[in-house]
Amino acid sequence: MENGDSGIVCFGTIPSIKARCERPRALTSNFAVTLESCDKFRSKEGTQLCGVILPQYGQMIQGLLDDSTLLLYSSCSVDDDGPVRSNAKSYSQSTCTLEITVYGPTDLFDEIGEWFQEYNIYLQDPRSCDMDVKYWNPQRLSSIDFKLCPYVSQVVLLGSSPAKFQEIDEEPDLLDIISGQDDLEEAEPPALIRATLHKHQKQALTFMLLREKGWALESKGADIWEAFDSSHERLHFNRVTDIHQVEAPPQFYGGIIADPMGLGKTLTMIALIAADLEPGRTMITENDLWDDPENPKPSVSATLVIVPQQLMSPWEEQVQEHVEQGSIKFRRHHGKDKLNDIGDLDGITIVFTTYQTIAADWIKWKASKSHVMFSVRWKRIILDEAHVIRNMKTRMARAICQLESNSRWAVTGTPIQNHLSDLTALLKFIRAYPYDDPKRFDTDISRLWKSGEDEQAVKRLKRLARCLILRRAKKTIDLPSRRDVRCPVEFNKAERILYDNIRQQTITRIDDALFQDTGLSKPGAYVNFLQQIESMRLICNLGLHYKTRHEKVPTQDIKDWAAMAQEAFNIKREMEPIICSQCSSTLEFTETSVDDTLQQDSPQFSRCLKYACAECSSRLRVHEQKMVCGHTPACPIAPVSVSNSSFEEVFGEVSKLPQLNPQEMPSKIEVLISDLKGLPGDVKSIVFSTWRLTLDIIETGLKQAGIRCVRYDGKTPQAQRQPVLNEFKTDPSVRVILLTIQCGAVGLTLTEASRAYLMEPHWNPTIEEQALARIHRIGQTREVTTVRFYIRESFEERVMETQEFKKNLASVLFSGLDGGQADNSLGALQRLRSLL
């Protein structure tokens, strides 16, 4: 789209100009063209293809071409009646229809109206936005008052899109209760930082530099602990509870950075690390920490940054982009590029590693008491996406807490996801006495809530948070506004019949299991019901292109289970974090492995939904043991993959998609493409879906509509991922990027887009918000719109209700299947039946 001149308006669109065109069969059925004369046109992009306009329009078109003050934007739509003739070059000549949208100076308003009237042509509303100027149609009574005329983009959105948006009211953020610290001074950014820090980032740097000085015992009311000198002794008051003790609290350095997603926390942490290299910067309290006789580990000057695997590259890129070249040396401890001894840390400022790597290293360290990661005292440890360790029983969380450092920072936009107890894991990691003990946090704060003393509990939590946690509400940061909407879509008749058939089959089978004791109530049958629900969700996206195959009830046959284990694993993984039955480690939804192949020691998954991680599977194999599920006979077990490409797979039968007619598009995708067609040409958009197949059909539809797009999913090779992102960001003709939510929910910054679509509701609303935050973050200059699609009167509405009331649908669906209690699956089936 071109920038509008205030003296230029859109007069309207000339519809239905009959023509013929010669084109390859592979070309899209709708494409932009240039008028070369009154009877010839040529395609604008790609292969230069010619067309001929029928003679009856020649005089009218010549008149338009002769006026140099008019701007003409033309498009060609190929008719559906097939080619007129074809030849060996794979070219076909087809009948087609042109539309010409006319732009020009306002002083031609009356003349244009009269001129078209002579040709009995009535200008229509524009269907695409080539210039976002006022729409002033001289043949419309509504155009009498120029001031009231809409812009072209508004007309296109209202007229061409069947999308009916429902505004999503902004709900109060439960984490606003711990927001604060808006009055901090702004620290001077380190000289090594090339980027310009925002006000809130400089305030965060102030907060962190102060926290790395330890407890402010002498500053009245400024910290959790305050010293008071009486006539005969010094007392130390806990200002959360106002209880005092004689002993000085153990020193503490660090805290929790909990700003919402998109506010530049990574750059802020890099600035803190760069501050270590400022002249005159002193190391932290050597006497308190480094000479501890009980902990004589050698100190290193490197900061250890622990991240989910997919965030390693974005961290490295930000260091390279924002720090003076060569001033900070970093390396990885991951995969084949691992540290061997302390000498590998010479001259290193930052070491990047992953949570899984540290968990594996911890096992080795426990066995040998010799591992470089656990044998040194790090200058600083930073946990990015720190909510990963919220379950303190997991091996990963226990391993992280065993690392030694001078200061410790937990960075997460969601410090509290499901329960207030999520916060206790972070407090334990940062070692903020006395709340590094979860029992003490429960005594001083959580129990007050449980006993109804809400006001006192909130007061204490706010006091604790103000001292240890930095979180600013997103609205306090100067970002463009964000509009969130839902878009309900109706099935067409055939889709509704297919969906209702699957729904009724599922209800009937559950009723059989509940009332006839047909054997379907066993855990394996429960997997089949979950698959049926997944089929209903897929029909919402794919319409008639998805054919369910879930007719067969799983048996004890290991081959049957091997064929469906991956699908069942994917369903459960999307619903909730999966816990290893052997070591209690957590597999988060956004965690992935690069390797897509099933190895000898791939994770294992049983028919009763028990899971063993890859490491535990390896240990079981070495000791010639099998995962125990608790059922008799034992349920079959099969290997599964945690790769993105495996998760994004659809396991039903799908009709092939070489060429889809617009009439064959699933209803939801038809609405999406129509909405995208109505946007101004300079608006870039992101489309998220759980499944690659959904993106396949969308990609086909976009090509037919003449909208250029790129793809980024689990099948995209690593070497091509950054080029794909660069093309989307820098090529003005690429308007859409198609992303699987597994690949795009974390780690990407895509502020070049100002519109994002979620093709289906996700079980976990936090994942949705992470995905949408890719565009509403620092660097965004436009107003942002997010669109969430759903099908009316479908299971998708149940998922949304679960989100709305903040219930955990996964716990409802899976309750009764844990702990090997096979008989309890009947209770789960009853709850599942109520959702249908």
C-alpha cells in the first residue's frame, strides 16, 4: 500500500471487465496487473503474462489512461469455467475478469461521476487497499460530506471480510498485585552497551545494582531486613512479619525480574553483565562469600545464563547486536561444545547453557563429585524463563539450586502461573532468607489467605515483592495500543454434519463405557476418546479435508500402541506439562529437541499415559528394566519424540491439497484469508496454528489470493530459519508469516507485524499470550490487533470457557489416570462426557 496524499482520493472500483489471459496453470487465480493499453494488460509480478480486454471496454479504459492525474490499480481474477485452450508449454488461455480501482485528485469528483454515468458504469466499493486515502465515490449519496467519508482500509475491512469480531475486555492482571517500583532512579547504562535503554530498563538496572549490594540493613524500611541497635544489642527485624531476631540474616544478592513479555528483559540483563566491566566496579562481598570454609569452590568471573534451548541463539544475537564488538566474550556449554575444566572459562564473560544440560550434568556430578559446572562459584547465575523450575521436586529444579554463585537472578514474565506456591521455587533458587524455605513462605503468607486474612496476606506479599521482585505493568511502558478480539466462525452445512457425527460417536462410546461395562472404560480406551476430541478440534480447522481414523479401540497389542503413542503423547503434552514417572522432571510445552528421529533411548510413553524421559529410559535400558505403570497386565509402551515436527503432525487421514478451489476452503480459513485480503498492503501479519496441516491449507489459500507468505515450523531446517525471518522482516511484498505455535511462542521478536491470528484456542492460555507477545513488545511502532478464531457450538468453546474461568481442563481430563488407578478412569470419563 502506498502512503496517501491528502489531495488524492479513491473514487471506487470498476467491476466485471471481461477479458482473456494466457497464464501457467501454476499461477494464482487472482493477481495484480498493469494496463498497457486500452485492450492489453500484463501481470505485475513473477512470469510476465499477457491478457486481452474485450473491445467494448476500450473507449472507456482509453479515457482513463489519457488522464495523467488518475492512478489506476488493476487486478485479474481467472474464471472457474476452465481453460479455453492449452499447449505443450503448460500455458492455458482462460476467460478472466478485471477490476480497476480509480484514484485521483479531489477536484475531479464531479467530472468522474458524470463520465462514468455516460458509460452506464457504477463504481463499487474497493475490495483491496492500494492507497489508504479517503473513499469519495461520486455516485453515492453518502459521499456528499467529504469529512464523513471513510478511509479505503476501513471500507475494505467492513465490506470484504465475513469476520465478525468480538472485543475481548482487558481483565485485571493478577500479577499487578506485585507490580511496583515505578519510582526508581534511572541508572547510567554501561559504556559497552550500544543500544539506547528505555526508562524502565534503566530503572531495572538501578534495582539490580542495588540488590547486588546485599541487604540494606541500615536503610529504614527499604528492605525485608532492617537492623536496629538497642542499648545492649543489635536486633534484625523481618519487615514482612515484624518479627525480630538477634542473628544477622544470611547475606543475599539477586532477585526476580518479572516484567511482562515484550519489555526487553534480555537486554536489561545484558546491561547488568556489561556493568561488571565498568571501571571501578567491585566484586560482590568477597569476605562474606568467597572465604566460606564450608564452600571452598574457586570463583570465576563469568555469568552463567541458563535458558530453554530455543533461546540460546536469541541471547547470543542480542549480545552481538547491543554490545560493543569484542568487549564481551561468550561461549556455550551445550551439546558437543561443553566446558571440560575451569581453564575453559579464562577470559569468558558469559556462558550459555540449557536447563536440560544442567540436569544431566548434575547426575554426573553426584556420581563423581567432579564437574566443572558444579565445582566453581559463578559470578552470577541468570535463569531465563525461570518458571520452568516451579516444581521443586523435579531433577531439573534440584540441579539448578545446587549451583553456586555470588548473585542469582530469576527472569520470567509469569512468576505465578497456577498457584502462589510457584513463587516459592524462585525464592528458593535466589536464596532470599527466610523465604528460601517454602514452609516459611507458607506460614507467613499462604496460610493467611487460606484462613481468610486476605488483606494481611496481600500486605505481606506486596512488601516481599517490593524488595525482591521487579514487575511493572505493561501499560506503564510506552507501547502502542493493543486490541484483542475473538472471531466466531460458523461451520458450513457439510462441516457441521461431519463434526456432529464425530461428536455423537464419542458420546455414544463413552455412554457404553459408563453404563454397559463393555471394557471400554480401561485406560487404553480413554486414549481413544481423547483422540476423538482431537479429531473434533481438527475438523474445526480443516473442515472436510480431515477424515478421522479413530474407530479402533486400542488393545494390548504393542504394535497397535506404537502406531498411536505419538498422537496420544502430543495431546497430553499440549494440555499440560508432562512429568517423568521416574525422576519427576517436567517436560514443558515449549521444550523441544532438535533431533526428530526416534533413538534407542527416546522417551517412553505407556498406554495408560505414563512417561519416562530420555535419560530415565536410557538408565532403564542399561539396567535391563522396564517402566512400571502399575497395571496388570502391564500396559504396552512405545518410544515418542519431543521434536517440534513430531508435535505438529496430524495423525488422521487427510485429503490431498494440490489445488483447492476457493469454495473448498474450510470455513475458518476462508474467513482468515478474506480478512487478510482486506488489510492495507503495508500491514504484515502472523498466523499461528498448532498443526502444520492447517498452515498447509492456509498457504494454498494465500497463494490463490495473491498474498505472499513465508513458513517457519518444525520442518524448517535450522540453516533456513533465520533467512525465513529476515525475508519476512525486510521484504515489503511478504505480508504473512505462518508459524506453528510450538516454534513461535517464545524467543522470536516480530515487531514488523502488527496483526496476529490464532487459528484455534490453546489448552494453555499462557502459551497463547506468549505467542501474541511476539508482536506487542519493544520495537513495535503500530497499533496491534490480535484475532482468536473459534467455531461456534464446538469443543473449542469448551476450551475457551476453561480459559475464561482459569480452570485446568487437563487436570479434569487426566484425573483418575495417575498412580496406576485404572478403575478411576470411569470418573474421568464422566467428567469428559460433561464437556461434550
